[in-house]
Amino acid sequence: LLFSQRVLLLVASDVDALCACKILQALFQCDHVQYTLVPVAGWQELETAFLEHKDQFKYFVLINCGANVDLLEILQPEEDTFFFVCDSHRPINVVNVYNDTQIKLLVKQDDDLDIPAYDDIFRDEEEEEEDSENESDSSEPLEKRRRFEEEVIERTMKRRQRREWEARRREILFDYEQYEYHGTSSAMVMFDLAWIMSKDLNDMLWWAIVGLTDQWVQDKITQMKYVTDIGILQRHVSRHNHRNEDEENSLSIDCMRIAFEYDLRLALYQHWSLYESLCNTCYTSASFKLWSVQGQKRLQEFLADMGLPLKQVKQKFNSMDMSLKENLREMIEESANKFGMKDLRVQTFSIHFGFKNKFSASDIVYATTSLMENTEKEGPETTNFIKALDSLSRGNLDKLHQGLDLAKKQLRAIQQTVASCICTNLVISQGPFLYCSLMEGTPDVKLFSKPVSLCLLSKYLLKSFICSTKNKRCKLLPLVMAAPMDVEQGTVIMVGIPPETESSDKKNFFGRAFEKAAESTSSRTLHNHFEMSIIELKTEDRSKFLDALISLLS
């Protein structure tokens, strides 16, 4: 991967991509590779960035974008242009897989890609034109006729075989491309690369952990995949963070230490009050049904069961009595089991900077996401991207704290929106899926025009709705959610979320369904996001688009 030439980095707007980018930047720094970094939020920006830079650069690195479409078809590059693609989006486009020359995919060896065999989807164009032989007239007419008939039969057979092959190819590709899902986190793939090159540092390891945690927070991977990858990272953590000396003296002011722990599944609780965190974490607020009076009562009973005074629970976590904090996790877990919350503990990692600062991996994910999708200040998108990227460096704790404050606001906004959607019955069953649409003028509606925030809201809403509904059939349905995107342009942003079941494989069929529904109704849609299950749509086309989606999925 060493170049004497400059490299263009095209990085998508998600936390895993930012973490992979940080690792790659550190590697480039080690080897004095010159690069230019361009953030890309969607396909349009990717194409524009490529067109602007294709004359100066021959090497392009794409992080969390580019794997699931035919890159050469979209970008039409010159033959001496090379792409290195590190992208967790699956399925990977088959042309990218089988193009050895210009496209190099960075994937983990043990990732199960299920790619169709080459011969099933590609065939060399056979010479369709059979050479019609010029027969001499001297041969018998009978002989001529027999040979002609044989040729006709042979051609018919060939055509039939080709038709059968094409039908089978369509079927194979349909099965392969039907569902969208996620492979190993790109930050983990980059860390693997660093490790193979013996250049892995503790900082890189932390970014790999944050990248994986982002996939878990955004609900992109199964619990099984998460636990497996945590196990892989845990071995690296013990390799990098073991200390033999006397523990007291080992932690200097500027050092950093990563530790594995079973932590509480409560968002930002160490930087908030325990009460706020219980109210604004999806898992607990959905289990208690906090949008109802009954749910608020259950929360009070839960706190009473733990024997924690309200005064302690409602003040900043840092200011709580040390005596209470020592056994807090055990106390909470014991009470949570009585209230039917069996999964309140989760395997994760935390980081210590010097003596004072301790953060868990999910704190960083929430903070970085909220910096990236900050809607408070008007300005170019790239400023948010750079701020979010900077907050991942340990020298920038002030930016990280800014992110944590923003994240609390965003989590509150999500919880309040979920509560109002459920209390005003905005979630309606459309037959094959549930549907919810946010109106213009809803509080915080601007935040939900951003893809990551809208996805998080949709996932929280679906989980909460399933806890609140009595209808057994509704519990098994996926959700389509829409929010105003650009009022002046008259567009909405729409996302599809797979059903929320215990055994869910997190595979999403909405990407393909959205494409088909848009095609069949000629709706004016924009498939600009790297996640296929997020689209933008003209508001007046919404009803015909939804009708088509219903009939398609029924």
C-alpha cells in the first residue's frame, strides 16, 4: 500500500467511516504518504469529488462507500485509475468483486460474502454469428438440406441454453442482491491491516472499538456478530494494555488505557444523571413504557426497589455518593431482572485518559454522531465532518464534551418524538408494514432530516411501538418512516427498518423495494444515500409511492 503518489480519501459520513479514516491517516503518517481527504455524504458528492480530482490523482481510497454499486459504470474512470474500497455495506456488487485490475476490495478473510460463482453470472460473448459455409453446388441437395437442419437445431439449442442461463442468472442475482446488510466494521478491517503491518497503536485499537460500537448502537449487526468481534478486539486490548508494574504508579497524567468491561446499557449515564439516562435510553424507556402515566409509576417503583434516593438519582452521576456508586451496576442489574429487563448489561470497552477522564465506547459514538449531524449552526456540511473527526483525537477533549452535550439534546429529542408519535397514534399499520410520518412544524423536525438521526429515531420508535401495542401481528412488521427534508423543494426523506424480532438477522429488503416502487409509479425519487433503504422523495408523489410499496410487499 505504499505509494510515491498522492492518494485521495473519500470518506462517508458515519462514525465507523471516521474511525477507519483516523487509522488510515495514522498509517499514512507513519509512511509519509501524501493524501487529500474529501468527506462525501452521498453518491452525488462522491461523483462530483471524483470528477474534480480525477486528473490529479490515480489512487482513490473509498471508506464505507462504493462497494454496493458498479463503480466503473458510475464513475467511468480511465484505465490507469485504481480504487481501494473498504466498505461494510453488503452485498458487494459482483462487478467490483470480479474486477481484479482497477478495484481492490479490503475485506476480512473470514467475512462470509456469499458471492455467486463467476460462471453463473458472466459468460464470454459467444460467436453468435455462425459462419455460413459456402457450399459448392456439386454436393447433393439432400446432403445440403440435412446439414442446414442440423445447424438450425444446434442454433435453437444454443439459444434455449442461453435463455435458461439468463433466467438462472437473474434469479441468482435477485437472491444475492435482495437484502441489504452490514459486514465487519471498516475500522476493524483497517486495524487488521495496521496489525498485519506491525504498526498498530493503542489509539488505532480504540478507533476500531468505536467503529464496532457504532455498528451496535445503530443496530446494523446481530448480537452474535457484535460479541464475536468484541472477543477479537479483547485479545488486542489485553496485548496493548497489560501492566506488570505497581498499578498505583502506572497511570501517568498523559497516558491512555483501554479496559474491557460489562457495562450498563444506559446512554451517557456517566456524563448525565442516572435518572435522565434511564428516561432517554431506548431499552429502558421502551421497557417501562415511559410515555404513559403507568410507565412513569413503574420507573419510580424501579428506583425504590434499588433503594436509591431520588435526590441522588437526579443529580450528576459524578456527584453521586461514592458509597452508592461502588455497587451501582449490581444494584441496577438485580432490580432490572425483577422488572423483566434481562439485557441491561453489555460487553464493551472503556478508555481512561490520565486520571480524570473516563469514557465508554458508546459515549464516543453518541458524541461523534451528534457533532456530525449538528443542525444548530448553519454552515457547510464539511465543518461538522471535520469537528466530528477531530473529536476522536484524545487531544481534543473539549470537542468531545461539546459532542456529549449535543448528544444529550438529541437523545431527549428522539425520546420526546417517540412519545408523541405513540400517544397521538401516528404509527399506522399499512398491511405489510407500519408507517409513520412526521409533520412539518413538529419540534426537532430539522434534526430528523439527517439520515443517522432519522434511522435512530425509527429504530427507537419501532422498539417502543412493539412494547406498547397489543396487536400480535403488528409486532412482526417492519417500519417505514418519513420526515420533511427540504420544505422549499417540497421533499421528504424516507427510511425503511426491518422487523424487530429476537432472531432478526438485521437484513433490510427496503432498498430494492423502494427502487421498484419508484420505478413502477415514476415517482420523483433520489437514491443518493449509501444506505439503499434511505431515499428522498417529492412530497406530492408520496401517496402513489406508498400505494405501490404496499402492493409490492403484500
